[in-house]
Amino acid sequence: MSRGVLLVVLFLVVVFGVGFWTQEHYLMTAVSVSNPAAASAPSAAAPSSQIGPASAGEIRIQQLIQNSGADIGFALMTLDGKLTSTYHGDKVFHAASTMKMPVMIELFHQAQEGRLKLSDPLPIKNEFHSLADGSTFTLDPADDSESDLYKAVGQTRTLSQLCELMITVSSNLATNLLIEKLGVENIRATVHSLHADGVNVLRGVEDNKAFARGLNNTTTAEGLATLLLAIANGRAVDAESSKQMLEILERQKFNEGIPAGVPAGTVVAHKTGELTKLHHDAGIVYAKRPFVVVVLVKGMEDFKASGTLIADITHELYLQSQ
């Protein structure tokens, strides 16, 4: 082989060799960059509020949830907008009586629009139509937390009086009367306008046929928190309506949950919800740094125990927020 040919061969070997080395080096670099990124991705099981190591409060909440054996969803939002903490905040639960809060909001919405007056009388009856098939059903006073209203069948009560009973003592009869008056579609539209689509009101309460078909009112912790923030910030309808709704929520009679988890004397405006193995509480806590808190519990038979759990989780969230 002549010297000239040899030089050409050596040149080609060097060029193609460098090319192959460069391509292989690029592929190895690409792999080494993508793998660490995947390895460092946060665990899907981590609470949504957790960034980095869990705080002592977060660890205590995790222990409370684990020890309870229940399905839990909670949301904490300070009114100043600087702190949000959620755990399964978008998990869907049966709403129980927390759905009565959007009914109240719609009542004040229609009053503000001039479509009705809070002082308007409404006939009291105990006959409603099932969402499932349109058949009629009645409510059982024994299954209601308030029974005096049943004695007023054939009489009238004002819309304001019915709203008070629906929220403060969670009257099912008052709720169904108001829902029939206001319209479910109107309630849903107002919830949507407040960007609280996690709250889904389909029907009144004690509609057993609808329940059997899975046609239930549902909610998420974040959805209820959004509604409460709107009330707290005077945006649910308008400032005056929000103020009146807050005053009603402050007169809540069932205080085993959120109020028991904050210092005595702290003003809490809230709405509870209870059914078999369901216990919820959603409220505004007027602490030094006010906040909204929602705790939803599913799967505990002992009502006292579930109330204590809500109070304990609220206490830890209170400590985080202040």
C-alpha cells in the first residue's frame, strides 16, 4: 500500500471513529440526565401540601389519619391567601348535610336579584318527588335532627326562618322545602359561578330511591373551602348577604368538630354533615389569622370518635396556620 493511500485510510478511520464516539457519548449523556430526574420525582402518595421533609404537625396528622382507618379529605386556606394545605382535597365524598350551605347561598342570591324576599312565607308540607322516578316520598321526623317543623304542616314559615333551621339545626324538612322553591339547577349554576364545582347538588335529602341508584349529592374538601372563602370575603353574593350568612353559620348548634379543635371562645362559622359512617365539618375560624377549614370523614361508625378526629385534625391545622 502506497503512503498516500495509507494516509487516506487513516484519515477515514479517525473521522468515522470520532463520529461514532460522539454519538455514543451523546446517548449515554441523555440517559444519565433523564434517570436522575425520574428518580427524584415526588411520591404520588405524599400529601399535596408537603414539600420536603414533613413537619411535626404533618406527621401528627398522618398518624391521626392512619390510626383512624377512615377515608379523610381536608383543606385549609387562610383568608389572606398565603397558606393552603390539603390532603385528598379533590377526593369526592357523599356531601351529607354540608350541601345545605350552597342552598343557603342560592337563597340569598335570589333575594339579592329581587326574585324573592327572605320574609316571603312558604307553605309547610311533607311531600316531595324522587329524582329517581318522580314518585312522591315523605320525610320521617325520627330521621331528622329537628322535628318541630313537622308539626307546622299546613301552616307557613318565612324563607328566612327555614334557612335558619336548615343551617343551625340541619332540618331536612326545611332543606327540601327550600330546594323545591329555589330549583336544583339554580343552585348548581351558582355553585359553578363561584368556581366550586367540587360541590354537586342533585336533589333534596332522604330521597331513598335516588340514593339506591347512586344519585347523591357529593362534595370535595376544596369545593366546600372555596364556597366558604367566597362567604368570608363577601363574594358569595354581595357583602351584606355574606355577612348575614356568616351570622347564621355562627349560630350552628352542633359543635363537636371544628369548634372543639380551636381555643375556647374562638368564633367559628360552620356547617356540619352526618350520615351513617359519614361525619363532615366545614367552617371559617376567626383566629388571630383567620382561615377556612374543611374536614371530611368516611368510614367511622362511632360519631363521638369521628368528631374527636375532626377536632384533632383541626387543632393541628390551627397550629400550622397561626
